[in-house]
Amino acid sequence: MYAIIETGGKQYKVQNGDQIRVEKLDAEIGSTVVFDKVLAAGEGSDIKVGTPYLDGLTVEADVVESGKGDKVIIFKYKAKKDYRKKQGHRQPYTLVEITSVAGVKAEPKKEEPAEEAVEAAEEVAAETEEKPLDKMLKAELVEYAEKNGIEIDAKATKAEILEAINAAK
């Protein structure tokens, strides 16, 4: 489920677990903020649109950090008049993580077990073995030949190594 909220004069499309930068809010880090200006909410074809806001629907978020954005340089000058003015600006922001959209709480993130990570690494290794011989680098061809017990000269060219491997098959 997603919602479109308004804060700081801007509109944001948010879902549970999203982290968004909004205009600076007067809230402490770790506190919960409630956005009550919900313009629309729903999922798929089941969307509710407010006029202008939906009554009773809120979006809750936790404040992650507050800070200043990247510096924007404002440089003004007038040609041939010796007028130059340089000014910088860093816009303050608050980073929030959405925890609840329209009363639906976010599910806790599940960490991938170590076994699945090992299996994924093995799959990647298997994919590299299935690489066509003509796409392999010379070092990979030498390694492939040694693994399969094919005798080749390591100083030979890639074409000669390919011929030796194809002849041995």
C-alpha cells in the first residue's frame, strides 16, 4: 500500500520502509512524526483520493537524522561591469523512515540466512563455468585446461589454446 503525503509544500509518494528527505521538521532524532495531510492512499485499482485530504488517514514515520544538503553555489555577475557576487546555500532537511501507511504497519525486514548467501555464491561460480570458451580470457582458458587435465603450453596464444581444448574434447 502506498500513500501520497504533503509536507513542506511538496508531495511525496511513500510506502512502508521508505526513507525520504523532507523539509526540516521540528522533531528530535528517534521520535515519531505523524503526517496527516494524506492526499491519496491505496494499492492497484483500490485508490482513495481526498478533496484535498483524506480524513482519518495518517502516515507515521521515525526521524532518522537531520542535517544540511549539498552546497548550492549562486554566482551572479554582469559582463563588463566588474560586478561579481558569490553566495552559497545548504538546505536543511530531515530524513524520515516510513513505519505506517494508513494504519498498516511495516513488516520487520528479514535478514537472509548465511546458507542462502553461500548457495547464491555457488550459483555465480557455476554461471562462470558455463561461459563459452571463445568468451573466456587466456588465463581462464589455461585454468579450464588444467582443471580438465588437458596439456597445453601456457605461453601459447589464445587461438592455439582453444584449438588444443577443442581437440581434446
